[in-house]
Amino acid sequence: MIFWFFRTDYIDEQEKELISSLEDFDLSQIQNDEENSKLLKKPAKAFVKKEETKMNIRISSSELEKIKAVAMQECFA
């Protein structure tokens, strides 16, 4: 399974089927031609260059501690 790094807790059946179908996909079927390369280079560069969006939220310190506790449990589960 190439997508072993995904946590499957949050993936529904449709997404699991999609991931499974991608595992069987043969990349050698894709032709490496100049036209496709030019077509895909600009969106690929834009995606890589995309900046992170920052957001400020206000929550109580007790809520923040709860969020941190849940995150630690999920991280080490």
C-alpha cells in the first residue's frame, strides 16, 4: 500500500476505493511529451509557491489544553 502514511480513521469507503485504485495505476502509461509538460508546469509551480494562510482565533486556555491533549493522543495513537 503506497498510502500507508494516511490515518484511515477519517477516510470513508469512497476515499479508500480511490486510494486503492491509485495503487494499481501504472505511471509508465503516462506519456512524457512537451505539450503535457508545458500544460502542467505552471499550475505545479503555483501550487508549490502557494503561501500558508494564517488565522488568529481566540479560545480559552482550558479549551486550548483540551485541544492539545486530544492532539497528543491522536499523534501517538
